[in-house]
Amino acid sequence: MGFKSVLHILGTAILTLGLSATGALAQSDPLSSWNEGKTKQAIVDFVTAVTTDGSADYVVPADRIATFDNDGTLWSEQPMYVQLAFALDRVKKTAPDHPEWKDTEPYKSVLAGDLKGLAATGEKGVLELVAVTHAGMTSDEFTKIASDWIATAKHPETGRLYTDMVYQPMLELIDYLHDNDFKVFIVSGGGIEFMRPWTEKVYGIPSERVVGSSIKTEYKVVDGEPVITRQAALNFLDDKEGKPIGILGHIGKRPIAAFGNSDGDFQMLQWTTSGDGKRFGLIVHHDDADREVAYDRKSVFGKLDKGLDDGPKLGWTIVSMKNDWKQIYPDD
């Protein structure tokens, strides 16, 4: 074999090994859908600091608590919250049993397809809508209704299943935290019993690690069988100031990391990052009009105003979906 042939073989082998190594490195990156930069590095630096034994910032696994908002943080919340879409469907389905709704707000606007009219009823109208459409049944019956709905419900604009419109970078972040012995919780303004049937399948977060809003319930024995029935009254609103309260009541510990996207998450991040030791707060900023939806300060759903102004001052990381994420959804 000639000298040139040997060089050619060696060169080919080196190139092949180099490509293989590059591929292996790419595959080993737990945050592969995040662009390289300050945002990704901030996440990695935090996790490394609190999980490295002997580090001044080391946190024992039992205290590695991370909380994530759901709507707008883990999946799409435009043009409306997914649970609100579920409630609207419930109004239309049960309207024949309630003829009075055609002249009563907020049901009148829903049946007329007038979302502006519904928005005009404010938070009170939306809460009433959710409470009424989610009540009058047992907890088990509601779980089945919610599970059946989410399995087939599609986004009105993209035609995708809502469960396919989860954010790939955030799925990777959850897995990354799990791999580093974090206990990850969802802390959402959404209904706790609406989310629990599907969070493990979609996010890998089991039902017992979901904190959310709830309506009042009552224990009864019906025809000899014990049941928990759902009442048409709000029990707890897990939003804004309610989020730290819900975390303390449900988890019993202050998180060391919190992730949100709106001013409804402000108090959760504020409480989390004000604790002792190494802390991390992150806000997802929806600034990508081409691949998703661009909105912040004036949005009806997911308004982000105070968080944009005060978050950086408090040391929080602001994620630009446009610049920090290589892809938005898993199938992009």
C-alpha cells in the first residue's frame, strides 16, 4: 500500500471519528433545542452549582424543588387558556338543559360566539363559567370528561392537538432537572383536577405534583357508595399571591427554582428567589410572531408587564423564544 493511500485511510478515519464525536456531543446535550448563549448557560450554571457535591451552593436532593407555571410556560395559551376552551365546549354541550343561559351572562356571550363579550364580564364571569361547567358531578366523572376532551381537542388555529403544542425546550428542561434529582411541580392557575389526568403523559410530572385552582367539593354516600361531588363555588385560586400560598400548603417547602411567563407568576418567582442560598427565576417571553405568537404587556391572556420591568432587576432570566429556542414544538 502506498504512502498516499495510507494517508487517505487515516484522514478518512479521523474525519469519521470527528463526525461521530460531534454527533455524540450533540446527542448528549440535554438542552439541545436551546441556542447557545447566556440564557442556556445560566440554566446549566445554576443546576451545576446546586448539584455539585462540595460546592458552596450545593443543595441536597430533598430540597431541590422546581415549580413551573403551565399556560404559556409549558404549552400554548393563545388565543385563550386551554381550560377556558374546555369550559366553552361544556357550555355549548349542556346549554339545552339551561334555557335561561341564552339571556344571562357570561353564558349568553359564549353561546353567541362573542369572546369580546365574554372578556367584558371580567375575571368574575370567567370564574363563574368554569365553576358552573365543572360542577354538578362526581370527581371521577369530571376526570373522565376532562380526559376524553383533552385526548381529542384541537387548537382552533393550528388544528394540532393541544397536547402537541407543548414547548420542546421546556420538556427538555424538565427532563434535565429530573436527571439532576429535582422534584418538579406544576403550579398553575388552571384547575388541579383538569390538569392531573394528563400531566404525567405529556410532561412526565405525576398528578401528585400538580398544584392548581380548585372548586369546592363535598363527600357524600350515594346509593351506598362514597363519592366526592363538585360544587359550583370556587375553593382556591392558584394565581398571583395564591401561588406561594398553594406551594406552601401543597409542597411544604420553598422552591429553589421557579419558571413562569406572566405577571400571574410574579409572586411565585419573587418568593422563590428571595430565599437563602442559590436561587433561579426564569420568565418565558413570547416574542416570536413567526413561529408562535408575540404578546406581553397588553395581552388579555398571559399579560407580562411587571415581570419584564422588574424581573431583570431581581436577577431573573428572561427567555426570548425568538432568540433562545431553536424550535418551539416537538414536531417542528
